[in-house]
Amino acid sequence: MSIVMPIVCTQCRIGPYARLRAALYACQRCGAQRHVAEFELASCERLTVEEGRLCIQRDRAVPDLFTVEPTHGVQAPYLRATLKRALLHELGPLAQPEQAEIAMRLRETTLTDRGPWSLTRAELGTLVVALRWRRGRAQTAVDPHVERAHENITKAIASAYASAYENDLRAMQEGKGAGQ
């Protein structure tokens, strides 16, 4: 299994890199330029270009990184709007500074319109909290097709978060067994 993630600009921390010319890339937001040799890659990683953006492709699964695949075009905007609402609400669920920082990063760079998204346990947890909060506040009717798409991505995120939790339990049990 391979995971593809856009590389975010080191200066503005928001914009993705796009090819400027051979071996030279520029941030699509601030214009900062980097040469291919400046990107540090692990042995299991390589640079690829997806939809005109420079990405890192990891050729094997990375521990504590979970992949969520959006299935409808409305899912990324829905998640970004959910995070925005949760951040703007004074008594919202993202009161901790770490959660607010994660939510900002997810909105600005990670949750691209097309997936897959590679999310950490903390990012999944932040999304789960924001989605539960939004569900609790939902009062208006939505087109059934759109509602189904929202439910699908909510379930996919909850499933990935549950998988992260199960991995933690399994690791604790293995560690407990080894210590006896």
C-alpha cells in the first residue's frame, strides 16, 4: 500500500508546491522556491506529482497514520466547514490550543477536495469531536444524497479513529504480555 501526501510550503505552511521547471518547485500560495535536492526523504519515500502538486509517496504503511478516502465531492468542504464552525463558536468543542491548531492545519492543507487523506490519531480525534458537535447542533433538513455523503465520511473517520484506538489497545496488551 502506498500513501500520497501533498508537500506543504516551509515558509507559509499552507500552500502546496507546483513544478516551476525541471527540479525546481514553487509554492502556489507565497511563491517560495525549493530545489528537489532540498527535500529530505526517508528510504521508503519518493517525490511524485499528483494533479500538478508535489507530493511524497510512501511505499509502505506508516505506523500511526490512517488513510481516509473521500467518496463524494461534498465531503471535504463539509469537513472544512465543520472545523470552521467549531473554531468560530465560543463554546465550541475545540477549546484546547492543540485541537485548534490541528483544526486550522486540517482546514488549510490536509483536507484537499480529492483524497486519500493520511491522518494522524490526533487529527482523527479532532475531526471526530468536531463532527459530533456539529451533529448535535444540526437542525435543518439537507438533501438526502448530500446527507448520505456526510454520513459516509463521518462513518469513515469514526472507523479510522476506532482502528487507531484498537491499535493502542493491542499494543498495550502485547506490551503487558511481554512484561510478564
